[in-house]
Amino acid sequence: MSKNLTSRAEDYSKWYNELVVKANLAENSAVRGCMVIKPYGYAIWEKMQAELDRMFKETGHENAYFPLFVPKSLFEAEEKNAEGFAKECAVVTHYRLQNDPDNPGKLRVDPEAKLEEELVVRPTSEAIIWNTYKGWIQSYRDLPILINQWANVVRWEMRTRLFLRTAEFLWQEGHTAHATKAEALVEAEQMNDVYAKFAENFMAMPVIKGVKTESERFAGALDTYCIEALMQDGKALQAGTSHFLGQNFAKAFDVKFTNNEGKLDYVWATSWGVSTRLMGALIMTHSDDKGLVLPPNLAPFQVVIVPIYKNDEQFEAITEKAESIIKELKALNISCKFDKRTTHRPGAKFAQHELQGVPLRIAIGPKDLENNTIELARRDTLTKEIVQIDELTSTIKDLLKVIQDELFNKALIYRDDHITEVNDFETFKKVLETKTGFISAHWDGTAETEQKIKELTKATIRCIPMNNKQEDGVCVYSGKPSLQRVLFAKAY
Amino acid sequence: MSKNLTSRAEDYSKWYNELVVKANLAENSAVRGCMVIKPYGYAIWEKMQAELDRMFKETGHENAYFPLFVPKSLFEAEEKNAEGFAKECAVVTHYRLQNDPDNPGKLRVDPEAKLEEELVVRPTSEAIIWNTYKGWIQSYRDLPILINQWANVVRWEMRTRLFLRTAEFLWQEGHTAHATKAEALVEAEQMNDVYAKFAENFMAMPVIKGVKTESERFAGALDTYCIEALMQDGKALQAGTSHFLGQNFAKAFDVKFTNNEGKLDYVWATSWGVSTRLMGALIMTHSDDKGLVLPPNLAPFQVVIVPIYKNDEQFEAITEKAESIIKELKALNISCKFDKRTTHRPGAKFAQHELQGVPLRIAIGPKDLENNTIELARRDTLTKEIVQIDELTSTIKDLLKVIQDELFNKALIYRDDHITEVNDFETFKKVLETKTGFISAHWDGTAETEQKIKELTKATIRCIPMNNKQEDGVCVYSGKPSLQRVLFAKAY
């Protein structure tokens, strides 16, 4: 299988598209821009979900579920306070199909089943949720509300790519309501920290925490915190955002509360989300020309055992050994799959597990049973070693931790090696064309300069890093004074 | 709070509607027929999901995700083989809103953004999934495919009720593909058994396993297995279905495979699902005039501790004790919440936890600390006892099991007491009007008689029980010969 994978050097974009399909992660569907997430890809997403969900609950959040549809009028209310909100949405106008009287065997929309008010398939849920919160909040005693939702959303994207940009995608969206500005700010920053911790500890993907410039903020947000990662091709990817929404949504939906001094005030809000886009980020952080490389903390199974045998007797002996290994690993919370398919040869199995990024592969043959050894292969380094069977489980336990750490460190070194401090615009353009990655440069703080740089180079300001060093400098484009460097990059 | 709940005897339907809202399970939304599932209700659904998901994986299934939208043409393909498929669906016809030039501040559908082919919001996913499977299946080596999806679906229902019948609802849908008829039949029956096991062991809800008559089957199914439960008002509720689809969908979407004899054949299919409707079934199986009664196996928290104190010192001492109890319970995998809110008095907390069905409530006051005792209250029986603190955790552990079992047994006795064997149509009608419940009666096997009985009594055949006793008899309506009794009831 893997022999057909385009190399990254040849065509990174093609490599990505092929890998997603060949590794059985996802594929395009019959619906324009919508993907099918296949079981192996979905199992990785489930691991991500489980971990994020645990972290959200640990920080006091509960899950709930709000409607898929948003009445058009709620968008109108939102539009007043958050102008520029995306309008590329799927719109439901009718509620019935009928047999087409003019075309036997065909269906058509029943013209009499037209909705009085169109329903928009949620592109995000602020409008429907804040319209609901209005009924839940009267007093400071009803606050904070700390709710998260796991859901599908739809944005009518013109150019789509599996995981990275799809019309329908899966995500989580947190929507919180607070009595004070300070509390909402703490919440927004806290959730960005949660995302960073998840990205680094589970995805083994180093991220830079920062805030967006005004032009890159979510419509309606006063501040957008974000985590930015660097992909292998030198392009940045926004992996998660957390918005401080001020009182904008409370004003749009008239959500007031009596504070502890008995005065009426608008509620303070945050929202924060990550999506199946993280799958794309995971792939483009670690994978190689042989296929997917998965960090052990997110692998659907961390170890695979491939039996090598010539007859039933050998197969039975190997099976017995494999089952005892699986049991020992399970006791250590390590997931292991025994690939006993009779429809595939060992070589084909090796290739498939390599392509699918299983962190560790065990091969057991009759010789191994005799010698009390097994062959253990690492996916990330493509190295093999012979291990004594009585040392196997402890070796695996240690190795999984080593792999997780090394993947992170490798990505971190690459990332840090691709942050270039630049002080003039010629170098700026040259770095973007050659080395790529992040450019750390002074910026005069105006949307005008930001826009100009974007037009000239396609690079955008990815973020103003948190706790950014303050230093005197001049804008790389305008030459005007600046007090800090910001991070530019071309981005997904 | 609970003092306002309508009693079941007074108006069962009103009691249900009030309970769902007051116990913070769900509420109606701004979108007709769509509900908001509130955190407490969603936490119960999450417990259901976790357990079902575990059972699906144990029986070899994997999760995946398919698009929300189904192109109209796929419905046309399906319609040919599964006529009568529901057409009351939400239909997306446009992909953009724009500012309405004639009404400042208003939005309208952009007439130029009309889809070439309408997209239906999935009412169920057979069409999009079998259209996808076509690309996955060439040979028997690709089979079986054992996939489940957790998703939202939309059916344009005219009369909706929270959880029981909503336009959008959450569910899981299993879609499997097999090489042989026998294997597909085993799968369909197996999944119905899984549902029955879940209903009985987790929901504490006794169910009757059976098959549907032809008129009650899912469109396109050759056999529909089901689990039927009896609600407290004597009406039946279909809690889960599992369909043997034969080769109908394979034919509709042209999914053929080479079998192990090298011959081309159509693939055999099943589908099976349960939904948030189970929440309604759970409520109407156990709850009482005081509010929700939850089986411990599905309660968001199984125990709640309410502190009773007059000063900070007492509060601190109680907190210390509560935390040590929580820690001990956690070690036994028992979830416990310490309700230390200062905004509510103990009485209000008691009322709320009663209304929300927390299985066990602990009250600790200063006297209890002195005496090394606590007061333990059971929600299901509304009884209290004083327990020595050193016996508390073992008492709780045992009691939770007892409650789970007793809830099931109580529901079983009620259910069995409401299955009436009836041999003539006058008695049939009388039982339906007075005792309600299931009626076990002979039926001549014709759709005509079934329809006639439905028209005259509103009772439908809920199922032909599995392993049904064969006996000579005559149809309760037509007097024609019959070999077995079937179960009739009015149903949700």
C-alpha cells in the first residue's frame, strides 16, 4: 500500500490528501465538501474527545445539547452586534419531499411545505445558546454557566480539504456566562491553556499561545486567544481558539442579571472550540513518507502483534503467547491488537500498520518462541530490536513514553528552528519563500499594515504571543515605532 | 419546587411535561419541535451512551461518522426499494444568507445561492451509508462491516413532546454489511438482545423482545426486532429496534461482492438504533409524584451530601467529613456530590435532589459529627435511616445495588400484572379502557384485521414475542384460526 504514497518533498499537499485516504482516516462523500470519517480516523477523534472532555469536566464544565437549527431572526439579532458574521450557511426552507408528478421515480420539494421562517444549520451556536440562556439567567446566583457541547456544524466552504476545511465538521463549543468581566477573561484564558496542554501532552504538538489581532478575531469577540502550531511544510495552523465576548451577545439577546449589589447588568460571555481540524494538525506534525505516525497517547491501539507462521500448530502456539502479552499489557493500560487475519500475509500487515502509524509492532515467529524473544519495531524511528519476552511489557511501557516525548521534542526543535527574527521587509519576503515557518517581526499595530503585508506576502499575523517580550523597535513594513514583535506566517 | 408538580393520577401527560422541565432535563427551544437537553438530562444520556458504546464495542463494532446531509437523488434510489420511506424531512435548498436590500437589518436567502440538488437533513442514514459502502466492498474479505454512528437526526414531526418525539433527536444507528443472510440475521437479533440487556440492567426497565408485524416494520426491512416496555400509565413504548434489511439496500445502491465461491452477490444488511427517546422511557418507568427516580446505574451522581450547619466552624467540620466520605466512595466507583451551595437552604436542596431523583441523600449536621452518625435517605422509597459513619460506605454500596434491583422488580411486577390474556373482542376493548397495559390475544395474521383493530381501539400489535408459545386459538377479532398470541397495546 505505502509504496504508492507521494513523498512530502515531491508534493506535500498531495501527500496529505493521499495519506488521509490510504490510512483509512477519512474520505470525501457524495455530499459536496462533507467527509466520511472512517472507523480508524474516528477512533483517534474519540481519543481526543475523551481526553478533552475529561479536561473540561475537571475545570467545572458540563455538557448539554442545543438545536441544530438556528431561526433566521436570531442571526439578525446577532448581526447587529457582531457584524460580519459568516453568512455562507446551509439554509432549510422546506420540510417535505414529495413524489414529483412530472417525473415518475423522482422526488421534489413540496411547494406547500415552505417554512414561514428559514432555519440555518448552525455554523456555531452562540445565537441559539444565548437566546436560551436568556431564560436561565435572572440573578448572579444563576452564574456562572459553564457549558460545553459536542456537535456537528456546517459552514459552506468553497474549497474543502479532508479534516482541514470541510463544509460539515465535528467540534466542541464551550459557551460560558459570567457575572464579571474579570471572571470571563480568566475563563477564556484558562480554556486556551487547556487546549495548549492537550495539544502538547496528547498530540505531542508544540503550540504557541497568543492573542489574535483585531482583524483576525472572531466576529463579536473583544479578544481571541489561540494556539498556533507549525506544520512540517512550514505553514502555521490555528489549532484552537477561545473568545472573550464581552457583553456583546448578552446585548444582542438581552440577557441581563441582577448583580450582588442588586443592580441590573449584562452578562459576560466566552466561547471556545476545537474541531476535527485537529486531525489534520496531528497528521501534518508527525507523519512521514511511509505514512501516519501517531503519538501513543492518541493511537487507537498502541501495539500490534503480527504472527508469522507456516502451520496451524505454530499459529496456536503464537496465539497463546500473544494473548498472554495482551493480557499483561492491558493490566498496564496499554492497548494491543492481535492481527490474526488469515486474508493478509505478514508483509501486507506490516505495510498497513506502518501506513496507519501504530506506534509499536511486535512480530512473533516460531524461532522467537524457541528463543523466548520477539521482534519489536518502532514506527516513529523505523528501528527494530530483539527483546527478551520477560522484559517485553516493561520495555513497551517505557518505549511508549519515550516515543511520546521524542515526537514532541522533534516537533519542538523543528518549530523553534523555524521561528526567524526578521527586521526588514526584504528579508521578511525572502524567509517566507525559502525557510518558511514563523517570522517574528515588529509591527506598527495597524490593521492597514497587517492587510498590506497579507496582500504582498500571503502571510498573516498568527498571534501576539502571551507574555510577549516588550522591546523598542520599528515596524518591518512601515518603519513606524513598535513595542513588541508578533508572529507572522502563511497559514492553513 | 416539587410542590408544584401535577400528580400522575391527575394528569399523567402533564406530570411528564412538567417533570422534564422542572427536573432540569430538557426544555423546548426557539426552533419548533427541537429541544434543548440541559446539563442534568444530558449527563444521564451520556451515561446511557457510555454503556451502550461499551456494549457495541464488546460485540465487535466500531464508530464512524457520515454526513448530516443526504442528496435528494439517494432518497430516490432508496425509494425504489423501500417505498413509503418518510418524506417529512428538513430540506436544504440554499447555501447563503444575505442582507435583505428591501428590509434594513433583516437577512434573506440569497436567491443566487440555490443548490443544484437539494440536500435532506438525515432522518436516518441508510441511504448515505450504503452509497458509501459501495466503495468499500468488493469481496467477502471486506465483510463484515460492523459500524455504529452517534448522531443527530431530524424528522419533521407535527406533534412533538420532549424526548418522546422531537423534530431533532440524538441517537445511535448501527449499519452492518454481511456476506450471508444467516450472519445478518444473527447480527440483527444480537443487537436487539444488547438493547434488552441495557434496558434491564441499566435502565432497570423490563422489556419484551419480539418482532414487528409487517405493517409495523421499518420501510425496507424484512424483519424488525424490537424491545417493548410498559409505561406507568399503561401505554407501551418501543424502546429500540433492530432491522434485518435483507439485500434491499444493497440492491438500491448496487452493492455487490464476490463471495468465497467467486460469485457476485448482493450484500446483506442490518441497521439498529436507540435514541434520546430512552430518556422518556426511563422517566415514565420509575418516577413518582415527587419527581424523578433514577436507577443508580444511570444517575449523574448516585449520592448527594447536604450539610446542615449554623456557623463556619460547623461547616468546616462537616466539609472535612464529607470530603473523606467522597474519597471512600470514589474508591468504590460510587459518584457523590457535595452540595455546599450557600445560596440555598437545606430544605430547598432536599426538594431539588428529590425532584432530580438522586438515589441516595446524606444529611450531616453537628449532632451527627458528635454521634458519628449520618442520616441516609432513599429516593425510591422515600425512607430514611440513621447510619453509623464507619458502616456508611458499605451500606451505600449495598443499598445502591438493592435500589437498582428493586426498581427493576417493581417495574417487572407492574408490567407482568398488566399483561392480560384476552379471548374475545368485547373484553379486549374493556381491558383497554380500564386496566390498559398489554393485551395478549390471538390474531389471524392479516394486516387487514390489524388495521381494523387499530381503527376501533387505537391499539396496535406491539410485537410477536420471541420464542412465542404456539397454541391453537381463534383471532380475537375475526374468529379465524391462529397459532399464537401477540401483544397489543396503545403506544407512545
